[in-house]
Amino acid sequence: MTRHLYGRGLLPEVPSWLKAELSGRGGFLLSSSPVLALHGQRVAQHLRAVLRLEVLELPDGEAAKRLSVLEQTAEALILRGAERGSVLFALGGGTVSDLVGFLAAVLFRGISWVALPTTLLAQLDAAVGGKTGVDLGVLKNALGAFHPPIAVLGETEWLTTLPSSELRSGLVEAVKTAAVLDAALFEELKRRWVRLLQRDLEELSWLSAKVAQAKAALVATDFEDRGPRALLNFGHTLGHALEAVTGYSVSHGDAVAHGMRFVASLALPRGADGKFWAELLGLLERLGVPKLPPVSEQKLLAAIGRDKKTQKAKTGWVIPFRPGEAQWGVEVPDSELRESLRRFLSDGTGS
Amino acid sequence: MTRHLYGRGLLPEVPSWLKAELSGRGGFLLSSSPVLALHGQRVAQHLRAVLRLEVLELPDGEAAKRLSVLEQTAEALILRGAERGSVLFALGGGTVSDLVGFLAAVLFRGISWVALPTTLLAQLDAAVGGKTGVDLGVLKNALGAFHPPIAVLGETEWLTTLPSSELRSGLVEAVKTAAVLDAALFEELKRRWVRLLQRDLEELSWLSAKVAQAKAALVATDFEDRGPRALLNFGHTLGHALEAVTGYSVSHGDAVAHGMRFVASLALPRGADGKFWAELLGLLERLGVPKLPPVSEQKLLAAIGRDKKTQKAKTGWVIPFRPGEAQWGVEVPDSELRESLRRFLSDGTGS
């Protein structure tokens, strides 16, 4: 079971249960050069109070999520004395936790790791639920494992240096999670939205903890993603396709935001609550998601087909009808999908 | 739970439970060129009676157990339409099942696979217990997963074309398993040894089923290899070191046979049953294991240290005292180990 901790000034006081778990083991802190420059020294210092630690630098950005990087990192770890009792610490955003978590899943057939998520998105989403993996040239996240960290330590201070596009990505996933899982959380989001957009650290700390908790509760019912965990795919069916056809020039968060907006056109004719959808679109609008670049409807349709096949066979669309009440696996006729997509793309592509 | 089936003429009558499991799915048969030449056509024909099937060729030998091969194979599978419901079939020896099993473990975070082991060693050992993986330059089996196949189909006819060194490797692991786990099986082995050495197919079929059953029962108590599963490491502590220092010119089976012989010098001074050990050494002797090439005692000691650290932290030596009764985690003082090894190496290195 993963323990999740969020707050300000978290690391100086590594909790005693985690100290006991780590004591006497060898640790490796893995992170990219920009994140190490910002936080590496302090984090290493706090961890060294608990265990032996070496620091390894990873390539920056999505380029790190490759098998070749995993292979080189594994060899470096072994040469530095890694063994079955070692613990990996993944300091960074979702890319780092995806790579390091997958490395921990397969090194010596599985060792322990701790997630130290430095982005809002990683704190409330990527580090929660145990999904890890790398990309292939032909498909993102094609190879991976379900291998949860023993702990997620989300230090709120790290969010002060976050680029605004990264803040937005986290807020997009927060809206998504609340919309499909938790009506009370959706209400709270509306109330706190302005302060969250202003990067109020107390509010962001509250948000990470709440959204991670909601997601973790769902994941516990469907760890291997064969059923209701598909609810978290809200906005992702079109979102993944938008990322793919734009060559990933649109960020994941922005693509999902557009993906959620699009679902309105499927939800409302099926009887979804109009007030709820107006509120949801209102929250997204205030995020300032950039408009989409021009995209081909045909390519989008093809990419949607591929995504459904490889990632989520037969799960269909996720449609929220009321706050915290959504259906997954909704099949949408091709003709309706085509028509809705045409309207969506011609209808101005901004939020 | 893996279902194990062994026998002659197994494939034409794929059992109905497996047919039901496979029906409607897409299958991929993965194997090396020499094995495909021997068995590919017939196997593909029988499987095509049950599901859609494509055939992919893998590099031959230990060279296949690399991340780069896994990556290329994964990309080829995705381009040919593999998805979460696909099933991989691993036709070949332990190298093929290690690679394909690991690929199945990580492709789309885990899909189903079926082991079709064509060597005796793979039938009674490699395909049993769920261990899969690839090598790194710095360490064999450094990356992997526990991911058992849904079924092991061990066709005895495949053993007729097996090189004699491969037959010997299987018999070595059979002796090992019986010695540490199963007194009744050890008795049976003695009785049937001549017919097994003569490659009697009925006897080999019996052997695969019995040894796989004994191993599977142990594995069920310790799936992730944190405790008593270390018993299966009998003969492997020195065996792995012998493989490493000879640059893998000594086969795994022969190295383990020498490793078991060596353990006699640790077992007898600790009160092990002399009659049992004489019988065990007698069985090994009749296998005709080639003598060891000259090896450096220093390098062996260093390799033993490395192996214990990375593979089996703190598990120490496995020492059988009576048939089916062994201890694992026995610590041997360095001075005794050095002295025993010196005698073993100077004392003629053949069995």
C-alpha cells in the first residue's frame, strides 16, 4: 500500500514509519538536471539523514522515457552497487516517476521506490495509482508495469517554481477527477478555483491530498485497470488523439482540457445535467488553455481508433452526467462522432 | 494460476479450457529460426485451429535476451495489431520464454502468454515459476518480472531432436530439485536414471510433469523469491560464478552440476547423510558432465560475492542434508570457503 503525504516543509521531518522502512538500505536519487539544480541539494541532504544516498542524473523531458535510458540507468545503478534491498527516489514530474517507477519494477524483478513529485500533475495524478512505463517510437506508454511506490512525498514548496503551463496541467486533471468521482470535491473546486489559479500554496497542498485520495480510492477497486478505473480516462479519448496528431506540441493537460470540452457535445444530448456542464466548462475556461492548432478531422478519427484499440480495448467514451456521476464504456456511433467532431473543430478551437 | 500440461501428441488436442481462454483473441508465435524450422509449421497449424496467429522470428541463443530485442519485438507486435487482449506464445528453450515472458509482462503493462518449452530444462524448470527477464551487459537476468504464463504446454515429442548437452542440462536441474524438495522423487530418479539418460520419451514426460509439480508447489509458497524459493539455488551459488568467470563457455546445466558437487565439501562436515550424498554424486557422475576448464580461485570468490549481493542478498548457501531436506541461507566462513574451493579446484575438476 502506498502512503501519500502532502504539505509544506515535509522533507525535513521524514516520518518515522518511512525512516524505519529505509534505515540501513542504499538509496539512489534520480532526477533531471534542471530539477536537481532547483531541489537536488536540499532533498539529498534530508535523505542522507536517513540512509546512504547516491545521485544520478537523467535526461530532461519526455526523451527520458525510453528503454535505452532505462538500460543505461540500470547499468549505472548496478555498477554503483544497487541490489535487491536498494530504494530508488524519483524526484521530478510524471516523466521521471514513469521511468524510475518502471525501472524499480523490473530491476532485479522489482525493488522499492519512493515518488517525490515536483509538479502539481505528478503530485495529484502521475505518482498515484502505480502506473509506470516508457514510450516506444510507435506508441506512448507502450511498455510498463503496475508498481506503486512505497510512499509519495509531495512537498508543496516545490510548486512555487512551477511554470504556469504545468500548474494548468495539474488543475485540468483535478477538475477531471472531481467531475467523474466526487461531487463534494467538485463543489470545493468551484469555491477555491480563484485561489488555486493564484497558486495559493495552502490551497494547492489541500488539492493534491484530496485529488490523490479520490483517485487512490478508485484505483484500489481496479488496480490493473480492467474496469471502472477507465473513468479516469475522461477527456483522454480525444485528448490522446490530439496529442498524437499534433506531434505532442499540445501538452497532455491542454489536450485533456480540450477533450473534456468535446465530451459536452456527447453528454448533453444524452441527458447530462446542463448546470453541471456549464460549471465544468466555466472552470476549464478560466484556466486559459491555448487554442488548438488546426487539426485534420480524419487523422483525429484514426488516432481515436488506434488509442481505443491499444490502450483501452472496448472501454469507449467516459461521460459525466452529474458531479461525481459518470459512465465509462459509452459507445458513440461513428456518424455522431464524426458530426460532433466536425462541429467542435469548426466552432473555434479555443476554450 | 498457471496450468501445466505434459505429454506426447499434446498440441493437436489443445484442451477445451485453453481453447475457451484463447478463442476470439489474436495470437503471436515467437521463436528462433532453428526452432521454427523444426516445429514452427506444425505448432502454428494447431494454434490456428483455435485463434488468429502471426509468426515472428527472434534472434537465436542468449543474444535474444536483450532490451534492444524486446524493444524491436514490441514495436513489430504493435505494428501488426497487438493489443491488450493479444496472447504471446513462446516456442523454445529458457531464453525464448525468459524474453517473451518479460515482453508479455510489460507490453501494455501486462498481457497473457503461453509457454511452449522445447527443451527438457525449459519444460521442468524455466517455464515454471513465473520468472522472466533479460540480461544487461553487466549482469545476467538483471531486468525482469514475475509474470507466469496462463499455460505451459510441454510436448514430449520436441525432446527427440534435443542435443545431448541440452538433455543433460534438464537432468541436472531435475536432480537438483529432487534433492532439495522431494525424497520420493529422488528415489524415483535413481530407479529411472538409466532410461532417462537413454532419452526414453515416456520417462521424460513423467519427469517434466513431476519436477514441474514439485517446483510449482514450492513457488506457490514464495512467489516473489524472498524466502524458501532460495532452495532452488542449490548448486547455483558456485554455478553462477563458474559461468561468469568462464565467460559463459560452461553451460548453465554443467556449471550447476559442478556447483552441486562442490556443496558436498560443505555438507558432509556439517553432518549431512553420506549415503544420500554418494547417491547424488553418483547420479551426477553418470551424466558425463565435461571437466571444468582451469579457473582462478580469486576470480571465483569475487564472483560468488557479487552473485550473493545482487541476486540473493543474504541467502547464503543451500545445503541438502537428506533427500528432500535442505537448508538455505547457510553462512560459510570465508576461510572455510577458500579452503574448500582450493581443494575442489586442485582435486581434478571433472565429475
